[in-house]
Amino acid sequence: MTVPTSGEDGTAVVVGASMAGLLAARVLAEHVGRVVVLDRDTLPEDAVARGGAPQSAHAHGLLARGRRALEELLPGLTADLVARGAVPGDMQADFRWISQGRPMAAATSGLEGLMVSRPLLEREVRRRVLADPRISVRARVDVRSLVHDASGRVTGVAGLDRDDPAGDGLRRWDADLVVDASGRQSCAPEWLAAAGFQPPEEERVEVDVAYATRHYRREPGHLDGDLGIALAGTPDNPRGGVLLAQEGDRWVCGLGGILGDRPPLDPAGFEAYAASLPSPALYEVIRCAVPLDAPRRFRFPASVRRRYERLARSPRGLLVTGDAVCSFNPVYGQGMAVAALEALALRDVLRGGLDRPSLAQDFWRACAPVVDVPWQIAAGGDRRFPGVPGPVDRRTRLLNGYVARVQRAAAVDPAVGTAFLRVANLEAPPPSLVAPSVLARVVRASRRVPAVPRPRVPAVA
């Protein structure tokens, strides 16, 4: 089979209408004549959470680098979202970051943030992607397996079409390229094993995160007009929380614990949990705000990275992207940004042609450095907490110790805070935090940081 080059006929199938899947479809349409996106869920017309993506009802962060990548892939998206109620602002001047009980010093960082719900963001991305006549979506499809030709090349997928009016619903979709963007529950490792290929190595960080979410009416006086607050847990008190402005004059409040600590779902228990965080700032808002719904919970057992870039062999015609490659602890807000950056990597790799044997390896090797930094941030950050399984090497201990100093210094030196936020938002590499100019500020500021009371370790709810 000859795979078409850009502008010719040919078909790509994307498994999953997630953010990663939609953005992959956007890029693929530049190289094939037809892209079919298959998803097991019913895709809503309105900006509401969908059943197949339960995390979409909870708080989501869009890192500054992720917003820029989305804008590159879908020009004008930010303006469209703002017109529909999303709230833009500077990530440091208009937002409160509290680490180790200390608020970061406010300043203009130049990092453009966008406060928007995941359902609205996903709907607008889907609307823009599907406006391309080369791209279509088929909902209520459970993809069960890959289809191979005699040489072992992937030539499509087979699955159950629950809306097929004829027959038993079993169907096959032929494709010149299949992209698995089905998320953390991806079956790609099993598909590879069934086809006689070695599945990728896995790295896991067992965190057993549970968070609960509730929406409130947002009033002009809340947080003195700031757009939100992020309150990080500490080794002494690993509970954390966020309060983010959203369209429709709402707050989304998320409270989270690890290793079996579950935020309560009754309203009184939810507020009491908020009061137990390392700072009272979030609780002071929600205790007087008007609630709009009941709390709901989501559980995330482990961060998982699948090392596709280390595979010596894989079938031609198959790529894997998004959470199917690396699923991060969601409290770091990295998933959507990484999905967008992987789509940009796919665009770059596809410029070399689709019909080369090394396409999959080239793509996964291009994605590896995209994943490296957020994985280092999330996995290293989680291993600060006592009880998280797994060895902590000397490098991670030193890095975590220095990051803690940076966060303390950021309470009195806004330039240090900006440097930290640039790394956290994937706009600068971690080594930038040890640049001489930043290091000198951290040392000077450390002498001026006020002490905070040692928090009481909360009981497990």
C-alpha cells in the first residue's frame, strides 16, 4: 500500500475524540484526504461534561505554553473562547499561588493564562476541527482491535458501532494510518503484544489522588478581583486545592488529597476539608459563596509513562499519542498542554512523509523531550510526599529541595516567582532555575522569607 502525500487521497483513523485526538486529526488533515475520528462516547453539542470523560467536570488548567500551542494549531481560538466567556489574565499578576503556606509575590509575568472550563474548551476545539470537511467523527464506537495485512502493517481498526442500523454492529474502518488517542485506558500495549511486538516499558508513580469539585457563583469582590488561587500541598499537609474563574460568572473549586485521603462529598465536610488546607485563603472564599451544585469526586490512581520511544520494533501504520503515552497526575495541569505540543511534533514529523518505515519511532522520539520536563515536574513533585511508593534518587532529592527554596523565595521576590512559573508553564527548561541571576535572587530572598507555622497533619477522611 502506498500512503499518500500531502493533498492526495488517503485515510487516517484517530481512536478517541479527546483533546489529543482532535488535535492529531487537525494535523493529519494536512497530509491525507480523509480523517475519521472514532469515539465511544456521545459527543454533546453543548459545553457540558460527557460521560466517557468523567474528569471533564472537574477543574482543568491550561498552561501558558499549551495555550500558545493551541493557538498555533487553531488560530483565533483564544479570542473565540473569550467571546464565549473565558477569562484571560496574567498568570502571576492576576492569580494567587500559595506554596508552603506562603503566597507568591504578585507581578506581571508576561505569561498569558486563560480561565475556561474543559467542556467549553473541548467543544470549541471540536467545532473548529470538524469544520474541516476532510475530518469527520463517528460517536458510540468501541474500537476492539487493529487490522493488519499479511506483512504486519496496520491497515485499520475493527470495533462495535452501536449506532449501526444493520447487522450486529461490528465494523471495520480501513486506514493508511491509525492514531491511538484513547487516553490512559489505551489498549495499544495489548494490541502490540497480540501482533507479536514487544509492548512499551511502563513507569508508574502510585499517588492514589482523589479530588472533589464543586461550583460556586463568582462575585466581583471575591479574591479582590483575582482570577483564582492554587494552593499546593506540602509533605506535612499533602492536601491541596484550586479555585478557578470560569465562564458564566462561576468558580470551580477542586480539593484533593493523596494516598487514600478522600475529600468528603457532603457540603459541610467539603468546607471543613477546605479549611484544613495549608492556607485558609480558598476556604475564606467558598464559605460565603453561593454553591451551584453538589460536590462530585474523581480518583486518579497513578501517573503512567509508556516508553514508546524505546521500542526497537513496532508495526507500520500505528502511532500513539496523548494520555495513551503519558498520563500525568492531573493536579499539575499538564495534560492538555502536552497533547497540543505532541500535535505540533506530529506536524513536524509528517513533513518528512508518511510512507517511511521509521515514522512511528521518529514521532515517539520527537515526543520524548516534550514529555520529559512535565514528567520530571510531576513525578519528582509527587515523590516529595511520604508514603508515595518508589525510590527517590539523590538528584530528585536535591531538585525537590532546591525547588522548595525557590518557592519560599518567590514569596518575597516576584522575579523568582516569574522564573518558577515559566518552568511550571513549560515556557522555560528546569535548568533556568539555577541560572546565576535566579540563583543569586534565591539566596538573597531566603534571608527575608518569614516563617509560617508548622501545619497539623490532617487525619485521613
